[in-house]
Amino acid sequence: MKPSAFVDCIYDAGGFFIAEKGVLDMPSSIKFGTDGWRAIIAEDFTFDNVRACAQSVASYLKRSKQSKKGIIIGYDTRFASEDFAAACAEVLAGNGVKVYLCTKPTPTPVISYSALAQKTAGAIIITASHNPAQWNGFKIKTAQGTSAPPEVTEELEKSIVRIQSGGKVQILPLTQARSSGLVVDIDLAPGYMDHLVGLINLPRLRLAGIPMVADAMFGAGMGYFNTLLQGAKTKVTEIHGERNPLFPGMHNPEPIARNLVELASAVKESRAMVGLATDGDADRLGVVDEQGQFLTPHQVFALLALYLLEVRGQKGAIIKTITSTTMLDRLGEIYGVPVMETSVGFKYVAPLMEAHNALIGGEESGGYGFRGHVLERDGILAGLYFLDLMVGMGKTPGQLIEYLYKKVGPHYYNRSDITLSPQQRDGIMDKISAKRPKSLAGLKVTGRDTPDGLRFHLADKSWLLIRASGTEPLLRIYAESSSPANVENLLAEGKNLVGV
């Protein structure tokens, strides 16, 4: 059990406040959350801990008789990510598992697709996705390219405990592993881009003449929109398209409004028609309209569903998480397709997509997956589909929102994140679980449920949700309603409920 540490306050690399003064309980074991294990570099995200994770994966592959298929190991643009990836490769090779090691920072969706396409046993990705700069992480993908399910991560966690308690980590130095053929360097981008040609009419997008700004957020998605779209009339201007592990000018590489101020300015200054942003590992998408206004992930999710249903004339189920918009339910009614809801995390979305041959699956976080592709989030493909929606309907993003609202009615959304220690966060969730208010923000509460956190349904179809993040030390409060004022009132009610 690790000792507690006393701190006055903590700030991230950009000077943003993280935690209040007090005692922080250090985690005593590695836990896989909503999408992998994430921790602060040099505190818990150490080479020893990463090697323990890699050894647990190697042991699992041998127990499940998948080790002969080999495994892909990739990484993002964070501090020392390539070194942590190399450490993983040495461990897998030390266990006799062939490794396909990425030669450069590579988007998670590219790695996920490649695991499926190349029929490997899966992939390890060194990435903390959208977390702040001081974090890194360890994601595990299955042979289908999807996030490892809970039963697998639970088995890995138990194995890690045994390894940390004196178990053996087998290592073959990288130079020897390469010379013996157990580690092969690989560039996954060409195969992924070839696959996209079968999913979308790229020549049409190149000829469309859309002036756009791409924000790679200093992440692994840098260069992808340029490569895919340049060469004809469409002009792509990229910002933050170089590696900088500090992610300067943004709180974290998450494509939400507060982090896309420079993208919004670049769209307005260049008179672009749209701005597209991908997060640190490019599995999420953020969109800024022609006026520099941020489109919420709910609006983008609904528009992508509308694109597949109306522009492409496809049919199929829509899979959404509990934090996603009710606009999807309305679209399901209009177009006669089922809409299904699950817990937060694409590891819950993907199985439902597969079981129901779903058209699209997505999350409030800006991650969307599509039929005909790997059943994982892909910010690059989502961005291309959004552009194709603009071309297919001949509308700007702002006009698309107007068209959407004519169909489903106005829907507004916001989220408030509160930084708390895991103990504080869990204590609050326990405390509020029994609360049954009759009204919130002047609206009658018509129901409450607890599929993932605590959600209140209101008389006008608005909703308020309070839940603990599965990847960060945060308590999140979500609200959707028919006006921005109602949303803010509901968020205030949520903060009153949790007592902050």
C-alpha cells in the first residue's frame, strides 16, 4: 500500500489548477478504467509499471493461445511515449510474441483498424488520449480492434498484482529483438488510408473546394487531413500540427470549446467553412462552424447519424451512451431505426454495434464509430463524414444545425467537471444516490435511473446526470435542455446536489 502524500496545491504544465490542498491517497494498484490505464508520468506511470502491464498482456496472450498472431504496439506524441512503447516491445519479444512496432506517433483508430486488418492478437497503445500533459496511459485493443472488455482487464489487473509482488518480467533488448525478427518496425498509415477509399468518396471531397482548418492539437492525428484531402480544390490549413508534449495554449488535447480558441480564430481569420479538431490520439472529433462557434458533440453525433440516414440512405441501429443526446431518439423515430443506450465507454458501445449491425455508435465525448469500419472511435473518419455531409447537403455547419433543429427541435447541452480525489468523488456519489428531488430548475422530475451515475428525467424531456469519470479524477455533471439558460440552471442544481 503506497503512503499518502500531502500537497498544498497542484497545477498542470499550463498553470491550470488540478487539486486543492490536502492529503492525496496514492493508488496502490493499476486499474483499467473506461478506456485503459492512465496515470501521471514518473509518479505511477513508470517504466516498471508499464513493463508489468506488458508482461500481463504477454501472459494473457499465451494463456489464451493468441501469442502466435503477434501484436501491434503504437504510441502518441506525449513525453517519452516511444520509449514506453519500446519497453513494451522488449517485454512482448522477451515472451516470444512477435511485435509490429510503429515507427512514429500513430492515431489510435489507425492502430485499431490495423489490428483487425492484419489479424494480430490485438494492440497495445501508449497514450493518455485527451488527458493533460503530465499523464500517459496504456490502452489494450482486441483482435477485433476494440477496447478490451472488463473480463479481460480484470484478469490483467490480477496478473499485474502478481507481477508487482515478485513475479518475473521477461525482457529481450530491442536490438536483439529486431535482429531476431521478433520486433518489426511498421508504418500503418498507408493501409489505413487505402481502407478509407472504400468508405468515402475522397476524390469528391478533394474537388469540393471546402476551405477548412484542421487542428491536430499537437497529437498523433497531425497530417492526416492534409494528406487525405489536399491535391485539388479543397484547401486544408493545419494548426498545432507538430509534436509538443506540453500541449501549449490548451488545458488538455481534448476537442472541446475551451481548448479550441485558436482553431475558432483561425477559421474566422482565414474565412474557412469549417474547423475540424482531433484529440491527442485522434479517436475523437471536435467541430467549429464557419462563424468560429463550437458545435457540441451532441450536435455532431446527431448530424453524423442524419448524414448516414438521409444523405447516404442507410438503415441500422444507433448506439449511444447514457450521456448522449435525446436528438438521436427523435431521429430514430423519424427514420424508423432503433436507438439503444449503454454505459459510458466504447467498450460497451462496440459489442452492441456488433450484435445489432449498428449504423453508428458514439459518445458524448466526441468519439464515433461506424459500420463497415473497425468498431472503435475514429476522429479522422468522423471528420471526413462530416465534410461529406456538408458537400452532400450543400450547407455550412451552421446551416446544418438549423436543418437538424427543424427536424428534432432545439437541444442545448453543457457539462461541468469538478476535480476531486477518488475518495471524495466516490463519497459524494454514495451520498447523492438516495436523493429524490421532486423538481429541478423549476421542472418536474418524472423519473430517475442509475445505469451509470445518477440521472434525472424532467417533464420537458430535459435531463441531468451526475457521474464519476472512469479515466480521470473528476466528477462530471451533464445537462441537456431546450435552451442554454435551462441547461445552466440544471448544472447549478447538479452542483447543489453534490454540495460543491
